[in-house]
Amino acid sequence: MAEELEEGTASPDMEPFRSRWSKDVRQAYAALEIPLGSNKEAIDAAYQAMLQRYHPDHFFGNDAKVNDAKKVRDALGESRDL
């Protein structure tokens, strides 16, 4: 009988494969602040939450922070695509 997993948690059957994941994949999961092996729904939810957190409109009037937020958003997009 399969265990019910909390949303955003990694599947236990993915455990043996964690050490084989590339550095890029590990960095992508870290950027999205989710465990390795999270399902697509968890990835999408984390991506949307990060987009809201780093939306450039939150930093209106501070050009340096707006540029930083845009860089973070670009990196998040790349992470989601991996």
C-alpha cells in the first residue's frame, strides 16, 4: 500500500536516484526551494509562489532591486524548464 505524501514532498521511491541527478537539476530544485523528486504540481506551485515573491513591481522605485528581481525570475524560469 502506497503512503500518502504531503504536497511538495519527494516520492520515497526516488531516493536511490538522488545521487545521480545532475548539478543543474539539484540547483533547479534548490532555487525553487522544493525537495528533489517533487511532483509536477509541487514544482508549478513553487514556481508560482516564487514569481509572486520576486515580482519586479514589489520593488518599484529601487532600480537595483528591480533588476535583481528580474534576474531571479529569469533563473526561476530556467529552473522550472529543467
